[in-house]
Amino acid sequence: MRVQDAINVEDFRELARRRLPRAVFDAMEGGAGDEVSLRRNRTAFDRIEFRPRPLADVATRDLSTTVFGERLSMPIMLAPTGAGRLARSSAEIAVARAAARADIVYMQSTVAAFPLEDVAARSTGTLWYQLYLPPNRAEVGNLVRRIAAAGYRALAITIDTPVLGNRERDTRNKLMSRPPHPKMLLQGASKPAWATDFIRGKFDFMRKFDFMRKFDFMRGQFGAGCPGGPSRLSLNQTRATIKSSSDCVTWEDVERIRSLWEGPLLLKGLMRGDECDRLVELGVDGVVVSNHGGRQLDGVPATIDILPEVVDAAARRLTVFLDGGVRRGNDVVKALALGAAGVFVGRPYLYGLAAGGEAGVLRMIELLRVEFDHAMALLGAATVADLDRSLVSGARIPST
Ligand code: FNR
């Protein structure tokens, strides 16, 4: 199958699986622990049913939406991921350019391969920035100024990663081993197209940017603080570092960043409604209901099951987004009907990136757009504003 033959996200997943070494594919695909939450994100979408509204005039449809005062071609957005360069060396540059061509939002990760200024300079689209706080809080002010100066429109602080999730696929695959484990090298050699691109990209990257600084940042922030951290640590050392290296975002951090950042401020990773009042008081503008794609605390509910609770608690004072398990246009419609202002996809565009770079990401987005439009028509909704809870059943709506 070629990129142009892919007709849905699952096809892109299969293309990515074939092109990537097993350990790299696992690093994108996997979740934490027993991957219960990862599976739940999908199965919960399947449980929700449509209740189409017949006889609605859906001859012309408009998928566009306005978010934080900005018109977007549709409410599907690209979530931050730090794994782009493992998929393909063009990484965030390719993703940002595809998002710009599709006229949708791309949120760049703090642990992206390319510096935030570089991505902003090489794309014309609407960019948001995802923030992991530097362990040295004195650096936050400078980072926030750089993000604003580069033209990022909104800032989202990820709040579900005080330590890295226990990703056992990565531990087994010895993904974090330095120098690379022979198993990794063998797997890389068995995928020559990927390996050539990876090595070329790595040399380019080391020439242009400070690769080791990013790596040190990740290790310093989460690497040693998780059971699957650097494989050379003994269990005792790991226990000690769990105590000392965790880096949590606190309410004080949110307050401080609110005072530093003038644009829309979001928190990414909220999984309960009862924090909303306090967030509103702090001046937060929005939240992403997210369980980090099932990669952090295993055992949390599916995001689509928590969405109505957060939407109700936010009571229009916060703009609520969702990510986790969105693989079809139908999933997008379900989330919007349950009150999301937009949805983010993570793995789907990483599959597109691995399969075909910028063109692969763009094709994946356009396939989702077609499915989204199709679902809207069949459901009887001509615009995003026509979507409401009466169009779905089987969702977990909190009793009032
Ligand atoms: C992520 N995610 C993530 N989130 C974040 O805030 N900062 C980050 O750097 C990353 N990195 C990252 C890498 C990879 C490989 C994945 C799969 C995910 C989480 C991401 O933003 C989003 O919450 C999930 O990917 C959404 O779930 P789906 O769409 O992948 O099911």
C-alpha cells in the first residue's frame, strides 16, 4: 500500500508499522502499564451511538469554527508529541506545514526536535505551544517570552506528567539505553529507508541545533523518575530518583504563568470537573480533557467519558477540548456533540508523518475532514453549532 492508497487512519497506522523499527513504532503506539486507559479511549467512543435528525437541510455544510477569536477550517487539531523526529527527520516542520495547508491548529511540544522559532519561521499556520516547565523555574519567564515573540497564539501547560508514565514497551525495547542497545541497532538496520533518513536527520540536526541540551532536559525532567527510565539504574537507584527527580506543575506555577502570558492559556490533562472553578478564578481560558493518550496514569477513564463532566463544570467559562482515541470523523462529531470546542489527534498524524512526511500528514488530515463532513451530513448537522447532546446516546452524562 502507498500513501495515496491509504483511505483511513488505520491504513496510515499500517504504513507506519511497516516503515518503522519495532521499538520506534511501539514508542508511538504504546501506553502505560497494562494499557487499560489506552484501550478505553477507543472502546468508549464505540459505545456512543448516533441519533440522526432526519429532514434537516444539510445540502451545504460548513465545518469551520472560531476558537479564541480565530477562524479555523475545522475543529480538528494536531496534539503535541515529542516523537516526531523518530518518525521522520522533517518532524515538526513537516507537521506544522501540513497543518498550515489544512488551515488547522498545530500545538508544538516543548520536547519537539526543532526549536520553537524554527518551526514558527517555516510555517504560516496557527501554532499553539505546549509547555513542560523547565526544572529551573527561573527559566520560565524567558521561555514564555520566546514563545510569544515567535508568534504562538495559545499556550497549554501539560499537567499530567509529574513523572513519566510507566511505558513497559519502551523498557523492554531498551529505547532509552545509551549507547543504543544492539537490539535497537539491528531493528534499525532492518528498515533501511527509515535508518537512512534518521541518520541523515540526526547529523543535520546536531550541526544546526543543540541536540544534547534537549536530551538532557528530558532526562533531567522525567527520565530517571519513572520505572522505565534509564535502564542502567538499579532498582534502588530508581527508587531514590523517583523521590528526588519528579517535577510537578502546581497551582502556583499556573498563577505565575498566567501573569507572564497574555494570550489564551490552557491546561492539558484535566480529567475531572471539580477543578474548573479554581481554574476560572486563576484566569485560565481552556482545558484539554486528556489522559495523554493512555501514556501516563493507567486506569484513568476514557477521555470521552469524562468530557461531559468537565463541560458541565466549566459552564461556558472555559473552552473545553478533548484528545485521546480520535481515529474517525465520527469520533470528532461525538466529542463536539458532547460539548468539546475541538479535538486533538496525536498518533494519527505521527502515522501520517512516518508514512509520507508532510504529504502523509496532510492526507491523513484530509481523510479525517471527509469523514467528519460525511458524518455531519448523515447526522443532520450542517454546521458545528448544530451539534448537541440530543444527537448521541450512551454517553456518561453527569446527573444534575
Ligand atoms: C504524546 N503526547 C504528548 N503530550 C504532551 O503534552 N507533550 C508531549 O511532548 C507529548 N508527547 C507525546 C508523544 C507521543 C509519541 C504520543 C503518542 C503522545 C500526548 C498527546 O499530546 C495527546 O494527548 C495524545 O497523543 C492523544 O491521544 P491519541 O490521539 O494519540 O490517541
